[in-house]
Amino acid sequence: IRFDLPAFGLTGPNPENDYGGPYYINFVDSFLNVLQIKKCTISGNSLGGGIAWQYAVAHPEKVNKLILLDATGYPQKNEKGSLGFKIASLPIINNLLLFITPKSLVEQSLEHVYAQPAKLTQANKDRYYDLMLREGNRRAFTAIMKTYDEVIPQVAASLQRIQQPTLLMWGDQDTHRNLAVAQAFSALMPNDELRVYAPAGHVIMEEIPEQTVADALAFLARR
């Protein structure tokens, strides 16, 4: 089951403009309750990965396994990031993005995410841009950037509490969540395995789809 989180894709923004960790955790839990899913494996990329592991901490009885792809939630030093993310975090300019969002800015931000430029097709660029223009998504994006990667209290202690088998999947050239972050996750989590993919950036499932799918399926099949 795959879904777009509030503020992403076609789901639309949260009317209360709240995108903190507790809001997303409650959203995921409500989603699973509506579908009457009592236990599952949960996977996420980037912010979705951060929400996935925080959900496992909050509701360990509902999670079988975790698959985290270049996940957020652990502070990164000397982050490079993309131009779009940096601009969106500026207090004055981010308001301008609500009304003027140059397609070139979106495309340039995406180019920082991929390690293999050939995998970033024009169709992909158009899709990302069109979804950003969905009503409410730009305002939500700037709200998220204001608290993006905030230091989660006692993050190390939280990660150490996750006992479920966890597959960490990381791009070797990820500038948003570099390999030092992956290694920090792996050092803290008691039941994980780390796989690094090359050449790949922040969205390894798009750059190396066949191998990442095969590794995920093998992990899921393991008892």
C-alpha cells in the first residue's frame, strides 16, 4: 500500500498547517486503523523514512519490519542540500515561493538529488513540478522547511529502542543525508543491516530500481 503524505502529491495540505512529527505519526496510525491493518512492515524515503522509524518508536506493537531509504531524523553536519530546499527555508523568500515558483528552480533542486542525471527525465521533472503546484502544496512545503530536520529530542535513545529488523538503504552520493548519517543510524539501531548503492543519490529507488526492489523483497521474505 502506497500513499502520499499530507502536503505531498495529490493528498493536499493539513488544514491546520501542522507538519511536526506527532502529526504525521497520528496520520499514519489513523490511516492504518481505517484500513484495519493491525501490523505491517513500513517503509519510507527521506522524510517518509523519518516518519516510518518514528512511527515504529511510537507504535512498536504495530510494526513487523522497517525499510528506511536515505531517511531523515538524524542531524547532519555540513549539509549541502539543494538550492530549492535552502531558499524555501529562508524566512522572506519562502513566502515569495507561494506565488512564484520557477520551474528552473524545481529542476535545479532535483538535479542535486540524483547522482545519475540520465535517470532524471523531463517527464519526471514535469511531474514533480506539476505536483508542487497542487493547491496548498507550496505553502505546506515552506512550512515543512521551517522545521526540516529539526533535532528530535533524544534521537539516539529513540533509535536504540527499535528492535524490529531494519533494512537501511542508502545512496553513496546522497548530499541530503550523507553516508555518515547512514552509519550513525546503523551504529545506534540494534537489529539493522546497511546496504549502500552506487552511483546513487537521495532517491535510490528511482536511480537503481531493480536492485533495490530485489533487496527489499529478499529482506521481507526473511524470517
